[in-house]
Amino acid sequence: MDEVSGSDHLFVVADNSHYAIYGATNELGGKVIHLNESKIDGLFSYNTRSAVHEFGHTLGLNHPDPKSIGYNSSKDLMVQGGSGGKFTGGDLVKTYGNWKTNKLNKGANSIKTSDGRKIPYPVVQHNGQITTIYKLGYRYKY
């Protein structure tokens, strides 16, 4: 972690074998993605989709509203728990808008512990709530 600069984006893989959660992002437009080690089972696993889905959150993308025009859980990558594998045209437009208005690369990617170690930033958004990765069951092997 000492080589990580403040502008770096982090994909953090951690042990979360007792929980069903696949991943979490520190904030919309943020820089830290936490992935569940127990859900990774190969290059094209469902958690590979989860990693790209969580990356979408770092681009400022939300889960789509099921009542929205064009909603399709079998195509849209940003549908939580869906099977889609693509960003939509609307996702790309929103990402470009977020970039143009400086809504990306927000927040810290790490903090220092009381003993001086640098660790990935542990605060995340999950189901619309602010929590920590520890409350979601993630455990790191430092």
C-alpha cells in the first residue's frame, strides 16, 4: 500500500466467505472497489461481472430504476443482481457528463491506522446506506 498514490483506483479482494455480497464501492465516482474473494471462481465468473459493475459505480453510475424506459435486466450491466454485461448508451452519456463536471475520482482511497499502516479506505455505500466493509463481513489479510 505504500506505493499507492492518492489518485490511484483500487480493486481490493478480501475474504468475505460468510456473506453473500459480491462487491461494494466507496462512493459514486469514488476510487475503491472491494470484491469478495470467495465469489471469484475464474476469469469469466459472475464476480468478474461484479467487478465491472462496481467499476461503473466509480464512474458515477447508479442502479437503474426498473420503471425507467429501456430497463432490461438481461442486458444492463448496472442492474444489481442482473445478468447483463454491457453499459447502456445512457450510462456512457452519464459517465461523460460526470467526467466533464468533475464528479469522478472523489474521496480518499486509503487511510492510516492508529499504528501507522496505510489500508484501503473502508467506508462504502451498500443498498443506499453508508457503512464499513467490516460491517459487511470483509476481512483483510495484511
